[in-house]
Amino acid sequence: MYNIPLFELNFGEEEILAVSETIKSRWISTGPKCDELEKLFAKMLNVDYAISLDNCTNALHLAMRLCEIGEGDEVLCPSLTFAASVNCIRYVGATPVFCDITGYDNMNISPDEIEKSITNKTRAIVVVHMAGFPANMGNVNPLSATYSVIGRGFAKDL
Ligand SMILES: Cc1ncc(COP(=O)(O)O)c(C=O)c1O
């Protein structure tokens, strides 16, 4: 059952203070807070580096570039989502392939639809945790593992 209130933001005094301190410091783009966030994020994920971006649209675009996705490639994405999850695929000249959602009780991309849509041109899957409702990665990740070719995305017919 979906029960995450979209507009009851969990912001308290701590967040207000942090924003206020940042504005007063005049570092409103990159700067010490940005550095702190990247370090904390890298620690949380147990990786060497993390890079923050100004918004999610640019992060998705960068992800496509880093995966070297481009013309002739297909990328699976949910049919119910925000435009950015599809725009990032088009920005690099690849073709979005829409997969239906699971249903009324789960508005995330359906793993069954993913499996049906994989071709030898599929290179990636954009999974959206729609409105804060986590997608079942336990069902999606095995599909990536089954069909992926190390370093070169997917290939169903290999
Ligand atoms: C699922 C999803 N992806 C990407 C974005 C884009 O985020 P941003 O506005 O930070 O570029 C949004 C924005 O609402 C979103 O809902």
C-alpha cells in the first residue's frame, strides 16, 4: 500500500540552520558543504569518490554518458515517470523503450515487462522509485545479471 505523503516534507530546525549557514557563507554552488556532502555520500556507499550535480536531470544524463550509451542503443524505462527519465536517453541519441508498470498497488516498472522488452540492443534499464515507493530491485537486478555482458551492457542473444 502506497502511504508516503509527497508534500509533508521532513524539514526541521536543523535543515533551516544548515541552509541559513550556507547562504551566509556565500558558497551556494560548489564549496565546503558540497565537499562535505560528497565525502559523506562516498562513505555511505563505501566508494572512493562521489560527485554531486546540480539536479537529477543532469545526473541521469551524465550516467548515460558514463555508460557510453548512444545511437543504436535501446534503454528500458517505465511508462509512468517524470520526463527526465526518458529525456536522458534521448540526450545521448539512444532509443527509449517503455515498459509498463506493475499495477495499481505498485507503480514501478514491471520486471516481467523488462524481461519481455530486452533485445540485443538493450544497454540499460532506468528504474525509478516512483514518488518514493521503492522498486523491487531484488527482481530487477537478477535480470541485469542474466542478460548483461561485462563492460558492454546487455545482449539477449549471446
Ligand atoms: C523520477 C524523476 N526523475 C528525475 C527528475 C528530475 O529531477 P530534477 O528536477 O532535479 O532535474 C524528477 C523530478 O521531479 C523525477 O520525479
